[in-house]
Amino acid sequence: MSDTSQLQKLPKVTRPATPSALSNALVFGWRAVLKFKHVPEQLFDLVMTPIMFTLLFTFVFGGALAGSPSDYLQFFLPGILVQTVVFNAVYSGMGLSTDLGKGLFDRFRSLPIWPLAPFAGLMVGDILRHLIAGTIILTIGLILGYRPEAGLFGIIAAFAMLIAIGFGMGWIFIVLGLLIRTPTTVMTLGFTFLFPLVFASNIMVDPATMPDWLRAFVDVNPVSLMTSAIRGLMGGGVNLGEVVLALIAPVVLTAVLAPTTLWLYLRR
Amino acid sequence: MNDTSPPVKLNAPLDASPNAISARGLVKSFGDVRAVDGIDLDVPRGIIFAVLGPNGAGKTTLMRMLATLTRPDAGSASVMGHDLMTAPHAVRTAIAMTGQFASLDEDLTGRENLVLLARLWGFRGRAAKARADDLLTAFDLSHAATKQVKDYSGGMRRRLDIAASLIVTPGVLFLDEPTTGLDPKARKDVWAMIRGLADSGVTILLTTQYLEEADQLAARIAVIDHGKKIAEGTSRELKAATGSGFLHVATADPARLDEAAGILEQRLGHRASRSTEGAELSILAGTAKDANEALAALVGQGIELSDFSMGQPSLDEVFFALTGQPGADAGRKEATL
């Protein structure tokens, strides 16, 4: 057999200079990009779901909810952006659960690298997903007649806020992904938790028509706070207070769940 | 290439070099189960060391602890001179591990998997690609470099997985059941590869439940059962410890086989087992003298023998003698060593 002799020819190398934590993280980001290249199917979900939601709500419910589809679109479009980002956060958790089931993370954990680097890579993938989905929804919205009154700057600010929201929400699913070995369970559990948060919010309708007890929840629901801020950023008239309120949940989630992630990851 | 006898390094004096791995009293429990229950291990540099045991014996847990993947509940260990508990990062710079389940990204190509790891080790741009290509060539995978790993055969996957552990030549390479699930051809290929690596100076710690594998590859073998080390030595030493060997007897009249078994058991004090075809008895014989006397007793009872032989015990038989249960190879025809 030829393997042995070829193996002898394998040049011996010594370890190159230790790469920085940032360099480690970027390598994992590159992995996320390669995933898009090799598994384009995942883009289908990512693209079709928001398109369907936008069209469905605008044309089926829009007239009844806001008088006309175009009026509703003006209200709904910033909300669907938030909804999409929140739902998309589930992909990292599923990917992580898959990787852990296959032993890939054992390899990463046995390497002398920055321990959080694999998670930073997941986040890079998430951010790309948010940008792709957000751009598609905004484009459809513009075609259908949505007018972002705060202009280009408003859109850029809103997308930055969306990435912050996605980053914060992503930790929830990363923790679930570390705890649960079956990717579909991560998704089911995630959606069970997210559905009430997304629907009992001000994304689809103005909470003025809701019963008081529900309104009390909707008003403090972090998803509502995020939606109000995005509406303000894109439509103009945002105030600093709204932005701060919207960022509370992502900041708290990151502050609590990033160390939890590291602990869960290193403990075994 | 040398297919049957263990590497020549086998008899090198063990105290001449410092150990690659030195562990004392390692313990790891999962709930009520003590998966590893106080294991000491000394692995000299540059040899292939096999940890042999049945499923659930604690082999994988032991290896995961030494590879910094699982934290021991008690005990201490050093790997390539680095303390496992206080300097896990330094340990990681000196080791590589190929787990039981392919630790590869199935969606990426073989080459991308290697480039990814090379970059994580600190190779930049072109150097990372060059290292990946060197490894693909060495492991005979160049033809599949741009194929996604999910389309690889079991043998190719294993080879890539081992290649992924050699981005930087490790001091110690951990291989967890490197040939489980492979067909005989792929298994032989992986064996050859492991020998090649050992020849180039890498210390290899492998776990296996195949007695044949340990016998073929390893200079030293530790037998693990229920989280404890029950024996350790060269394969020759383990066999010798079991007794001088097995006595195999066939009677001319098959009807008298039971009678013969009774006499042999009484004489030698061990249980006789029948061959699967039922025409031959095998029994552990203490010494050649004991075996001779037992044979004489058979002849004395007028039992005519059509055949008899004395053989070194196989590791199967060693394992049986040590644990009271047959080894994983017991049922397989190819298991004769």
C-alpha cells in the first residue's frame, strides 16, 4: 500500500505563531460563508418565509387592519423585519446542535484557540442571514410602495439595530443548542418560546384594540420595544429613549448568556 | 511492510525516555456511574499504546480527559510535560484528537476542512492551502479534495479525520476507535497509516474494542473494564500472564467429547469450551507439564485423540481470562491472531 510511503513524505511542520482571537473568530466566520455556498437550500427558507409573510399580511389582512394594504405596509414593514431577525436567530442554535452531535466541536475544543471563536463564527453567519433577509424584505416593501421617511440614514441605523437584536437573541439559541442534542428540538422549543413573544407584540397590530391584561404584556414585551424603535428609525421621529429600551433585551441577553455559553461549552 | 509482528521498538527500555503521558488516579463519574474509576497510565514517548476494553468500559472517557475535553473529578495527569489541570491550553498545543465520530464539517469539501483547521492553527493564506494539499496527498485524498465530505466513503472520512489531526505534527495523537465501522480493506489502510505515523515519531494512544487491533498495532496494551485498569503490558506479556497457553483437543469418537471435557476440567481446574463446530475442546492449561499430564489422563481412560495442539492464547482468550466475558472479536472468524 502506498499510504505509508506517502506519509513519510509529509513535510513536518512546527506550529506557526499563535493567531489572535480575532483571527480565530474570522476563520469561523469564513466557515459560515462557505456554508452558504455549499448549502444554498438554507437560503430558501430564509428568503421565502419573510416574502410570504409580507405579502400575506399586506394584502390579506392589511385592508381590514389599517383601511388599505398600502397604509398597513407602512406600519407593518419595520415589524416584519424584527420578526424575521428574531426567528432567524434559531438557525445558529440548530447548526450548533448539529455540530455537537457530530463531534466537530470536540475537534475545536481540543485546539489551542480562543474558546469563544466558534460562537463568534456562528454570529457572523447570523449577521449575514439577517442582512440578506432584511435586504430582501426591504426591497419587496419598496416595490409594493413602502416609503422609509427617514431615508437612507434611517435604514442604515435600523439595520444596525436589527443586527444588535439578532446578536442578542442568537445567544438564546446557542445556549439551547449546547443543551439539546437534536436540532429539530432546538427549533421546536425555540419557536414555542418565540411565537407568543412575536404575536403578542405590536408587530402586526396596534395594541390599542387588545384587552388590558394583554396590552400590559405587549407594552413591555421586548419585541414591541424593538419594533417601536425600528419604526421610529425608519419612519423618522425616533427618540433616544426608544432606542435604549429596545437595546435592553439584547444587552442583557448577551451579558448573561455569553458567559453561560462559555461555561456550558467548557464544563464537559 | 510489516503486517503481523509488532514494531521493533516494542522492547526498548521504557524508563529511558520521559513519558508522553503520565496519569495518576484519574476518576470521572457521570451521575452514579464511575466511568473511569482510578486509572494510572504511563505512556512512553514514541510508541503506539492501546487502551483495550469492551463497550462502556470507560476508554473514551479516559481519552477525553487526557485530551482536555472532559475534566477529571479526581487525579492528575501530564501530557507532553504539561499539566492537564493547570495548563490545558498548553496540552492542546501538543496534542491532536480524532474522535469516534468524524469530527469534520460534512458540508464543506475535504480541502476546506483542512484549510479551516490550518488557519485556526495560525497558518496564513497560502501556507494554509499548501499544508492542506500536502495532507491530502499524503493521505491519498487529492482526487476528492473538492468533494463535500458528506459524499466521502467511511474509509476516506477516517483518513481525512486523521489528516485533520496532523495539521501541526502533534506530540501525542489520540485515536478513539480508529477503525470502528470500517470494512476490512479500509481497516488495513488505517492500520498502515497509524504505523507510519508512529514510525515518524508521533506517540499514539488509541482505544479499541478489537483485540486483534491492539495485538497488531500496539507496543503496550492496557486492558480496561468497568472503569478500572485490569492489566497492562506488551501483548506477549498479557498472553504469558494468562498461562502458557491453551490446549486444544479433538477426540476420535465425538460421543466421548463430554467425558473428555470432564477429565480435562478436573485436571486443569479451568472450564473447557467447545469449538463452534463442536468437535474440539479448548482449555486453559497452566504449564506445558500440566497439559501433558491432562493428555495422559485422557489416554489412560481409553479416550482416543484424533488431534491435539498447544497454542499461545489469543488476546480473545486473554480478555476472557481477565474479565470473564468474551472479547468483542469472540464471534468473528477472522479473529484468530
